[in-house]
Amino acid sequence: MEKKLKFREDGTFVIVQFSDVEFIDAEDRDPETPLLDSITKATMERIIAIEQPDLVVFAGDVTASERCKSPLQSFRSAVAVAEENRVPWAAVFGNHDSEGTVPRNRMHEEQLLHAYCIAKADPPGVSGAGNYVLTVDDRTGNAAASLFFLDSGDYSQISAIGGYDWIRRDQIEWYAAESRQLAERNGGMPLPALAFFHIPLPEYDEVWRTKVCEGHCSDWISSPRVNSGMFAAMVEMGDVMGTFVGHDHANDYCGMLHGIRLCYGRSTRYVSYEDGVRKDKFPTGARVIRLTAGDRQFETWIRQRDGLVAELPVHKPDAH
């Protein structure tokens, strides 16, 4: 039986995005691991208790699989906070999720085994693992919003290019086809949508350089070196109102570009490393997103591990 997401009686739907939780199984010998994992879990517990979300999204790097003896157990430990709180959840995968002994398609299969996971099996013939779309129904049972989840890969398979991977052309075609079908069922109007993936699109750099943004950009914007056209497809389809990524731990900004808000989450495990040492620039936490049925917009804020809502700086583009 398919699990359904629904707007609340007051017409709202709340999503909590945890980014880069990077759990490591308990057998790992790193003495800092148990402490970091316990702090990370306590952060997630507190934010879930405060926000009471309708959906939790793990936005990639759910595990630090290259440091795990058991990446699947690390994944189970990471998502246990949602399972234990009986909150529907879904995950996309990041570069660290596939650096260990378990391929990402097996990790995607693992998430589908959990009781409160609402992710779906991969569509046939589409690159990556963890490409699916969910709808959120209104009080009448009709789809009032859609949520796209895409695998942004790990590292470029073309050595002459290098760097991080990109969302492939067949994934973009799959997204456009799903978007089109949802619009047809909505009387020809694009269904308000959000999109979640791990690695930021190249347009994240453009929005920071050219538009007013809210939040921090304290890390490199680690986008792929190839622009595969995902952003252009979303602009053309006219449904996606915002995209949400992780990956760059000390970035948490949002900015509007061509009608789409490009948003980072807030890193949930740690914010940054300097010279190999963990040095948090600001508190870890999560991004919270609130949709309202019938509105083609959303509210969003950062909830910190201390329970407070973050006060984010306003960044204005360079006049030059």
C-alpha cells in the first residue's frame, strides 16, 4: 500500500532537511566518532521535537561510508531518529555515501526497507540511485504539491574534467516527463514543487555573485564543472519553486534566480574543517521548509542545535 503525504488541517506541510549527518558505525576506531554521532543525533531529536515535521529529508552524505566498517549499519543509525519518532522520511545520496564498500543502489534499497521511509524505487533506465517524486495531497485528496528527489552522483567519471559529478541528461528528461504528467493532472498548470539533491548546481555560484542572498557562504561552492542543464529544465517546466542541497558544510544561504530559490541546508554534523580540525563557524542544525496548500511559495528558516532560529546575514552582490 502506497504511503501518502498530506497537508495538515490548517493547510501547511513542514519539512526538516538534515544535511551531511555522515554517521559512522559504532565499530569504527576513531575515538571522536561516538561523541559526534551522539551530538548529531541529539541535534536531530531536538529539532524534530520543536518543529514536529510532516517529513524529514536526509540531503545526502547520510554516512561517511569510506570510514565505515558497515555502511548499511551506519545508514540505519543515521535514519533511526526519524524511525524512532515515527516521522515519514526520505533520503538522497551524496559523494561520501558511495565511497565505501556498499554501492548507492544497495543503500537506496536499504532505505526502502524502513517502516517510515516514503521514498520510491528507482525508475528504470535512469542514471543514479534515489530518483523519485512524491506528491503532497490536500484535504480533498488531490495532489497539491510535488517533491522531486534526484541523485547528483559523486565524482566525475571523465578524468579530463574531474571534480564532482552532475545530474545526467536522462535524469533531467525523467524529471521533465514527471513534471509534465503532474501538470496534466492539475488542469494543465504546473504543480508547485521542490527539489532535493546533494551537490549544488553551478547556478548556486551565480546566485551568490549576482543576487541578494540570505545566509553564509564560508566554503567553496563545490558544484560540478559541467552544467548539464537541470536548472534550465526547472525554469522551463515552471514547477520547482526551490532547490535544497547540502555538501558544502559552511554554506547555508538562499537566493532567488530566475524565479527559483536556490537554498543550502544547514550542516547537521559539523560546519567546517580547518587544517583537518573541526572548527564550527556557527551552530549546526537543519533547514526547515513550510509549504501552504494552494500557494506557489514557501517559507524557510534555519533551526539551530540550540533550539533557536538562526539570524542570517544579508549578502549583496559585488557592485562590480
